[in-house]
Amino acid sequence: MITECRIRLAGVADARDIARLSREAIEYGLAWSWTPRRVMASLGDAASNVIVARQAGELLGFAIMSYGDEEAHLLLLAVNAVRRRSGIGSALLRWLETTAVVAGIRSLHLETRRRSSVARAFYRRHGFAETVQLAGYYQGVEDAVRMVKHLPGPRC
């Protein structure tokens, strides 16, 4: 079932909800690092996109991606637990990939928890390949897997 939602650039009013969902869905078992203040810093960073998927005022999911000259780094992507497997994560990722291609980005990079087989499978379904394992990447507590996806050049 695909959930109908609106994806848009996040604003200041979204920061607290984004931080809360990050804490619940991504940073569980770790010290909270993506606080509202840090999310606000990303909102103000010209080299980053922060997007949200909302429906009737409810935050369904969000993503934060930073951009370099030819590479982008997906810092966070999360979907509300009760809304997972409804196409929201895929829609957020498509939005970011489309934006990256238009910006001339050649590859997307990310890290995910090594033990998260669900996240790893999600990214593989979307064309990402695992490149290296990083011991203790998450605050020395948990290992990560780095993944990359090479993008096509912009279309005319």
C-alpha cells in the first residue's frame, strides 16, 4: 500500500518533529546527536537538503542529504514506524536522487547499521552497493556499512 503524502523542503517548524523521529527511528541505543538544534543547522546549510513527507500535519518521514561537487551524502532517512513499507522511504529517496542528478551529482553515499538487514536490503533495492564495513562507527557502540550508488548524468 502506497501512502499519499506531500514531500517538500523542511522548514523551521519541522525541526522538532524531525529530531524526535531521528531519535526514535535512527538513534535508538545511542546518545542523541540529531537534536532540534542540529537539524536547524542543516536547514540553514546551503549545501544540504532537508525534506519531509507529511499528511494532514503528521510527519510520515524525512531525509537529510549534504552535497559536495560530485558526491552527496545521505545523512539520515527515516519513516514513522507505523507508516513503513508504504512507499514513503522510496519516495523520499527518489526526490533526493532526482535533485542530485539535476545538481550534477555523480554518486550518493550513506552509512547504515551493519545489523540492520532491513535498511541494507532497502538501499540495495534502490541500487546501492555495500563498499566497506566500519567497526564502531556509531559512537563506538555499533558497526556500520558504507554504501554507494552511482548516478547517471543529467538528461537534456
